Amino acid sequence: MNKEIVVRLQEAEQRHGALERLMAEPQVASNRGEYQRYAKEYAELGRVVERYRRYKSLLRGIEGSTPLLKETDEELRRMAQEEIDALTAQQEQIEHELVLALLPKDPHDDKNVVLEIRAGTGGEEAALFAANLFRMYAKYAEENRWHVEILSQHPTGVGGFKEIIALIEGEGAYRTLKYESGVHRVQRVPVTESQGRIHTSAVTVAVLPEAEEVDVQIDPKDLKIDVYRSSGPGGQHVNTTDSAVRVTHLPTGIVTTCQDEKSQHKNKAKALKVLRARLLDIEQQRQQEELAKKRRSQVGTGDRSERIRTYNFPQGRVTDHRIGLTLYRLEAVLEGNLQDIIDPLITHYQTEALQRGASQ
């Protein structure tokens, strides 16, 4: 492990100890906000410090066993070598984990997700596949015990969605799903196709971190809010009350709508939630473009126009084009079994970040 990383780990260990002493002070313990800030930093550093202490313990174990390799007893030398080999393997694994832990943290990783799925090319078939993808992510969220709340939807008459926007709440939601943004392509025979020909359709997915009011300041003067009567499914209140809300952000021209709730107030709150997420995303994209100019390579993938994945029904195949991964388990993936795709994606982008760090 290089000297710079060791210094940073030593500093993290010292800061961890300092935080522990701070939180024990009566004036800090009595200040709830201050205590919570320290406690959060303490917990985050704790995961790194725990690994670092384990790393130092392994080094001591290797150091203690090394002199035994010079012993005359062959059995003792063999046992010492086996011990050293086992400890070295653990050391290398923890070294890798520590380097990853020291990578600059995405400040949005712990946020909830605003998931936007829109039908692209392919007409009704694309809308049907948009519904398939929403169900896939909802199933995956359920497996992770995350909560899914639909913020806005524009269904078609045969079970598809022109657009569906949902909030996914849960620990690690954005950190886990952020690489799902892009164009998802489907190849299959549409239900409406009588000739049995395979069609290719596309759906765009955007994964945005949920923005709190403190993250995005919106001047009420910049908003144009229209109310109108809802349309589509919704019971007796549809077409009888002006509960649907359209919010236009004048500086950017962004428009968000919601008509799912019977209450105008709730619809407005949901529309503003989507607006804040989109404004935060615009700021993220701007920051990434600035970073890209400085180092000539964009962090991660935020390009909504990039074709990232193909779902081929005739072959039962799912291919992620960014990492060249192909799985012949299409049905399982669409049932929400995404971990075998998500884990390699996270590893890929972590490796890229490590390589960038090494070259700087």
C-alpha cells in the first residue's frame, strides 16, 4: 500500500478517536444537531478504521510468522508458510477494500431515487416494455425492502406507460441504481404483431437522486402553477375537481405534472419533488462536464442517450453493452433479479475511478 494512502488511513483513525472524545463531552451530547453530525461521521469513519486495524493486525501476523521460515524444522516452516500465505491473501483483499473506501464519495449515494421511465421508439410496444421495466425495478426494490411510491404516470390503454415516475426510498437506493440511467432496448415479437416479426423498441431510464429543499433552492417567483381537471383512472373525483397540477419552472422551462392524488396539495408536492430532482440532476451534469474538461473523461455514465442494455426475448438474453456482460436469464432479470448486473457495474466504475486516481 502506498505511503499516501497509509497517511490518509492514519488521519482517519485519529479523526475517529477525536470524534469519540467529542461525543462524550456534555455540551455536544446536549446539542442534538451537532451530536448527530458527529455521530454520522463517526459511523462512516468507523467502517474504514475497522478495516485498517484489521489490516495492521494482518501485517503483524505476517511479520511474526516470517522468522519461522528460517527454522530447521521442515514441518514448522511449512506451517509458517501456509499461515503467511493465508494472511497475505486477506491483506490484499483488505488493501483493495481500503483503497475503495478512500475514493471520493458521491454526496448523493445515500439519497432516495426519483426513477423516470419513458417509452421511446417503438410506439405501443415501447410503452409495454416501459411497464416491464417499472415492474422489474419495483420487484428489485421489494427484494431490498425499499419503498416505492408512484409520483406520476401516463398509462396507455393496453397496460403500458408512455411515462411513469416513482420515488424509491431506502438505504443505498441511489448508490445501487445510479448506473441504470440510459437507453434500454428490447427485441421481441410484439403482442400486436400477427406476422411474428421481431421488433426493436427503446425505453429511456433516468435515475435521479431525490433532492431535498436544502439541496435545491427554488424561488416561488420562478414557478408557474396551473391546476386542471384530472383525466384517466381515478374514481369519482376525475373530471369533477381541479386537482391535477402542472408546475413550470420558468428559468429552465422544465414542466412537471401530477394528477394521481385527489388532493391538489398532494399533487403539487409530488410535482415539486420531481422538479427538484431534475434541477439537481442538471447541476450534477454541469459539474460532471466541468470535471470532464479538466481530466478529459466523464465520471461514470450520466448520458441519457447512451444505449446501455439490450433485452433479447427470442434468445432469453440480457446484454449490458458498457461492460460486455451477457446473461441468458432474461426472465429472472425481469423478475427483479438484477444483482448479477448491478454488482459488475459497480466494480467496473470503481475500477475506473481507481485508475484515474492512480494516473493523477
